[in-house]
Amino acid sequence: MPAPQDTSSVSPHSLLRSVFGFDGFIGLQEPIINRVMAGGDALVLMPTGGGKSLCYQIPAMLRPGVGVCISPLIALMQDQVRGLTQMGVRAACLNSSLDPYEASDVEQRLETGQLDLLYVAPERLFKPGFMDFLARCNPCLFAIDEAHCVSQWGHDFRPEYMQLSVLHDRFPGVPRLALTATADAPTQRDIVANLRLERAEVFATGFDRPNITYAVQPKNNGRKMLLRFIRDNHPGEAGIVYRISRKKVEKTAQFLVDNGITALPYHAGLPQAERYANQERFMREEGVVMVATVAFGMGVNKPNVRFVAHLEPPKSLEAYHQETGRAGRDGLPASAWMCFGMQDIAILRSMIDSGEAADTRKRVEAAKLGSMFAFLETAGCRRQALLAYFGEDIEPCGNCDNCLSPVETWDGTVAAQKALSNIFRTEQRFGVNYLAQVLAGKRTDRIVSFGHDQVSTFGIGTELSQEQWKSVYRQLLANGLCSVDLERFNALTLNERSWPVLKGERPVRFRTDPAAPKRLKKKARL
Ligand code: ADP
Ligand code: ZN
């Protein structure tokens, strides 16, 4: 067991050097560490590979007592603890993988102050009596890793995470950090509310992953396209292929194997032993392609995953960002490749349409789907569209499919002006369907009751169909030229980027084949 370090006179910087072997902090590590050292809470939003771990590991070692990291991922905990122990850090974990003897050994070291860092699974934390036990162990900070798991909108929702607000009540003086690599605005609000982090300082470095190249293609025999993509771009390299169903996972894995690619399936319906064995092979061997449902991936910390492919679009850009973020953790070039078909669009679309009149949850889900749809459709830079969803404004990246080979577009400047002006005239209170109806001049009861048949934009958009206007709005949204208010029925609103368009200072182009809403009509009735 490593000897306890006398850290009373040690600075974060010297610990960074002596224990971790790094010369300087990166990103926002230093201000975050200072915040926690001073006893404050922090919400840390940093992309994968941004260096989140040190933000709590260093304060845990410097503050008297034990730092507690709550993580939903047992495999990841074990990796972390192994790495830390090798560097001489007094770290351990408590989770279901330990036998009772090992667990009681860890508990004894905790109680006698022999640990600086404890990784614990949330369900362990809420075992009867554990909080009282923890109170005797002098916790000096709580780090809540993968904090987006607290959001019920997200696809990684973990009910146990909801209970983590008790840490605030039970240990009011102990600083807490919530860390995540993926959180859009609704998820961030959930983290703050559900973890009681109202007083946390927010540290956000931006979610861009510059080494990932994004590309999206219309689907025409997805498996064959996938095979070509792998052969042309990533032969013999490790990758993850996401599919929507277990059956498709198995078929696609078999198809790749039949074509000479080392591919393995992963989904929640496989026996645990097989799942585990496949994951191990993916981690240890070079050049394995994992074909999986979304059940695979969180905490899969393989640095040299060279591509992530989607044969169906995920339900939100948040999920897409997280799933594609598993590529290129080592910082070397990597691909995020997706194809989507009319049927995938029809499914997304019907989920949006049926979500319209429903409760808040459905509305948020519908808005998330809408953003995904807009991303598929955009003629602009994919990275710009993706980051706009997280509230970041960047220049076109020059490194995505649309930047590298521009799609056919039409001059949409006037249409954009009409569309934005229509948002303004109807007081920024309505969603895409309503706005498209006003432009088309539909005298519905609702429109008449709001007096919007009297506004100057009523009926000025007959040159396009309502479907095309919806596409115009989605593309405006995708390019950050308007915003969506999730709190107010997904109303579209203007933002600071809308005004240059309205004033005629900024031309706008839309793509000509916007996921073909017209061709879709037949299939949508399937
Ligand atoms: P995250 O949890 O945000 O995905 P990690 O904490 O795992 O990121 O760190 C990502 C990588 O960056 C790791 O390999 C880590 O060793 C490295 N790293 C972290 N901080 C520094 C630093 N200050 N200097 C150099 N490398 C760092
Ligand atoms: Zn781009």
C-alpha cells in the first residue's frame, strides 16, 4: 500500500508534476481545482478527453479527508483506481464487483483515514447505513461523474442519480462537482435542479471535438454503404457501429464478419458472459469493430476508436454527440459517419408530430428530435450545426462532408427573411407547424383567434409548401439563425444572429434536397 503523502504544503501544480507527471494544467482544470479547494461547488462541462478527472483527483488528495467519486460505471472505476494506485495515489473503489472481504478491507481503510479517493457506485451509496458510515470517514468532496445521468430526458437516465441531492442536505459544507461531457440546455437545468447545484460555478470549455470528421449520407442499402465506408477509410481499425435494434445488431455484425471484418455484436439481450467477452476483445485487441445498440459505450475508454458509424440517427444531438465522442479520444483523426433513410426520417417525424400537444416531457423529447432532424438536413457545416445546439457559435469547420463537398443549394435569403419576420410578427410564441401555416395563409381557428391572419406575414409564403417552410425553419435552427424556447412549447425565437439576416446583411442558402419531405409523404403512411 502506498505511503500517505504529506500534502499539507503541496500545491496543486506540484502534485500535477510529481504524481501525474504533467507540466501544466489544460483547459479549465486550474480554476476548477481552485474553486473546489476553496470549498465551492462546480458544474464541469468538458468534452471527452478534456481532462475532467484531475479536477477532482487533485483536490481529493490535497484536502484533508477522503474525496468520493460517484460513478455509474464499474469497469471505468476499476481502470481509474488501477491507474491511480500505480502512481502511488491512495485510491479504492466500492462496488458490486468486490467480495465481502475486499469490501470490508476498503471500509476499514476509509474509516482509518488511509484513503484519499474512493470511487463508489450510486446504489452502494444508498445502501442502508452507508451515509452514516461515510459521515465518520470525513468526506472532503463529492464528484458526480457522468452527471447527465440525472436527467430524465437523456438516454442514460439512472434513477439512483435522482437521490444524489441528499448529499447536499447531509453534507452541506462539503464541495460537490458534477462532471459531464454531454449536456444540452435542458440536461444542464436538470443537473442543477436535481443535484441542488444552484450555487455551483459553471465551467464549460465547449464541446467541440476538432479531430472528428462528421459526414451524413442518405441511406441506400446501409450495410453495403457501411462496408464501403470501412474498407475505404478505416480498414483494420477499431470502430463502433450503432444500430437501433438487437436484431439489426446481430445481422450487421454477421454481415461484416462474412465480408472479412472482425466484428462483434453487443446488446442487452446477449448473455452477460458473451457481452463481457466481446467488450474485453474490443478493448484489448486491435482493429475490432463493435456493432451495438446504445447499451454499449458509456465509459468505454478505448483511446484509438477510429470511427463511430450510425445506421439510424439517434434520438437527439446530445446522444449523437456522446456516441460519436467515443471516437478519437487519443486526439488523432477519427470519423463520425451516419446514414439515414426515408423511413428513419418518417419515424423521427411521427415522434415529433405526436409529441406536439403532449406534456412537458414529450415536448422536450420532440424538440430534441427536431434538432436531430435539422442536423441531418443542414446544408451548412455539420460541426457548426452540432455545436449551435450546445449554444456554441463557430465558423464553418472545413472538415465535414458539407464543408468538403458543398451540397446543392438555393438562395434562401428572401425565404429566410420571411420566415424570421414571421416569428417576430407572431411574437416569438409559436412552433414550426403554426409558423408554416401562417406563411401559407391558412385561416385556422387558432390563427384567427390570435389575430395572426392580420399580420403582414400572413399568406406571404405561397411559393413554398408548408413542408418546405418547415424545412426552412429547421435549417435556420440548425444553422443557429433562430432559437427554440423549450420552456414555452418549443416556440421559435429570434436571436442575435437573426438580425443580420432580417436586415439583408447576411445571405442564406438552403439545401435543395432537404431530406426530401415530398418523397417522404408516401412512406410516412406506412
Ligand atoms: P475526461 O474524463 O474529460 O474524458 P481524462 O481525465 O480521462 O478526460 O483525461 C484525458 C487525457 O488527458 C488523459 O490521458 C489524461 O492523462 C490527459 N491529461 C489530463 N490532464 C492533463 C494535463 N494537465 N496535461 C496533460 N495531459 C493531461
Ligand atoms: Zn464543417
